[in-house]
Amino acid sequence: MHEETRWIDSHAHLTMFEPEEVAEVLDRAAARSVVGVLVPATGPADLDRALGLSADHPDRLVAAVGVHPHEASSLDAGLKARIEGSLGRTGVVAVGEIGLDYHYLNSPREDQLCALAWQLDLACEAGLPVVLHNRESWTDLEAALASRQGRLRGVCHSFTEGAEEALRVLELGLLIGVSGMVTFKAAANIRAMAATLPPGRVLVETDSPYLAPAPHRGARNEPALVPLVGAKLADEWQLRTGEVAARSTAAFRELFAVRDGWAG
């Protein structure tokens, strides 16, 4: 396996897989040159599982800890203490998955904004990057990020806004995560957005078990399929697939400060 063909899946919810199958999922990924995965927590129900997975597979998994906007209303003093106490754990490299989601509004906007602000400030204080979720909430998310410009690093994962918004993310000092949606026939807008971005500022991801790339749409997604995301980006950028792998892997390692020996 050459260095340039090594992929890292920057966002996969392996907490949503059965515990006994995670090792097999990782083995299938390794067979496709996917050597590492970031597992984000989403809230109180899977925080400990994300931590446990990174501890059980320290050579292949790292974790982000935080509260997804769907679970923002659960962010009480006890949960804040759990998150703060997790930041020093081996394998914890980010605060996430955090952000805003105004499509479902599973938590009220005010709760989402409060949870986001607390977690962004926590990341700034801890010197950790953030893993960000955005759905129909760009104006408020951009404002929150802009108010912390220069103090905040991270990635807007599975980004679906336009080129102008994506370039603004880069201007704010963050990266863009691209998922299997870039392969969807109806997602010309995402391909157009991705085509405007410098390859060294983009991370590839699956968002497993969701958003399986073509030709696997409708099936459960898993990290083994992240090379299909990279291949589509290679088409858009007119680069070799191996070059996309090398650049996305290098960007991941730099953002999350993972040691050179981690994940291959």
C-alpha cells in the first residue's frame, strides 16, 4: 500500500453499527486502503461509545465529542461535565458533531444556538478543532464562526451550501468535508461547489451509515466506500485519485494533529 493511496474517512458514525461488527467494518475499509476513521459523538446516548471505540481501536479510530444540534436540548450541566472530562482522553481529537439544523428542529433554535456557542468556546479554550453540522442554518452558523475567527479550526462536514459559502468557510480558517452526495446524479450543485475548492482544503467522508455513494445508493454506507467519494472529486479536479487521497489524508492529519504513525 503506497502512502498516496491511503484514505482516511473523516466522518463515520460507527456508534450506529453493532458492536460486534465494527472490527469487520474496519477490516473491509483497510482492504480498500482506508486506514483511519474519525467517529463523532452526537449526544449523551453515544458519547461513551465513541470514546470506547477509539480506545478499542487506537491504531485506526479517533473520536470527536459533543452534542449534535438534534440533541442540543440535552446539554445540561451534567452533560457539559462529561464532555469537558472527555477532552483529555487519548484518541479524542475534536469537539463534534456540533452545529445547527433548522430543517428538523428536533431541538428549538435557541437551544441549538446556546449549545453551539458553548461548544465552540470550549473548543477554543481546549485548542481543539470542531466538526460542524449545518442544515438550513448557514446565516447563523456563519455568524457564530465569524465571531471566533482566528481562534477556531475545524471542518464543515458534508457541506451542501454553494461555492460562495464554501469559500467563506475556507476564509474563516476551516476545511470542507465532502460526502457521498458528490456522486449523486441530482447533486450537480455539490460537484460545482467542490470544483471551486483547493484540494488541500477538503476532507473526504462517508457520514456512515448514511449517504452511500453511487452505485451503492440505498445501501448502508461504511468507510470502505470513501474512495468512491475521492474518485469523484478527482474527476472534478482533474487529478489522479491517489493525489486526492494524499492531499485529503495530509489535511486530516494536520487539522486533527494525529501523529505520523497513526492509521498507517
